Amino acid sequence: MSNPIPTLVQTIEAYDPERATAEINRFRKMQSLVDAIKTAAESRKENGHPYEHQQRNWNFWPHSIRAATKLLINACDEFDECF
């Protein structure tokens, strides 16, 4: 039985296949899982700037983003067990 809810990757690929491939390759090239978690949690583009849809979060809740990033990095071992 297949999952009727598309994954994030499937959604991005359907929306913009070229951008999806570039983003997937970007994360595959990262040195560590911690780097990938930090980049994703902070929602940063390759140039280090936050994605446009995250500007409001960075402007109003920068401490929350840093706190959430720290929590996710601290859970890195649990994420690693999923692979």
C-alpha cells in the first residue's frame, strides 16, 4: 500500500524539478549530518542567507531558530540511527 501523502522531496520535485535536484545534491555534498541538520534547521540558502519564506522568522524569532537548531543537533545520534 503506497502512502497517499507525498514526501517533501516529491512535493519539491513536482513543483520545481531542477531546483529540487540542486538542493538534494547540495545536502548530499555536506561533510556531516550535523552540517545538514544545521543548514536545514536554519533554512539557509547556499549563500548563507535565509530563504525568502523564512525572513519573517529570522526577523522576529532569531533566538527560537537558534534554540531549535541546537535541539536538533543534539538529537543527531537519534537521526543517524534512522539511516
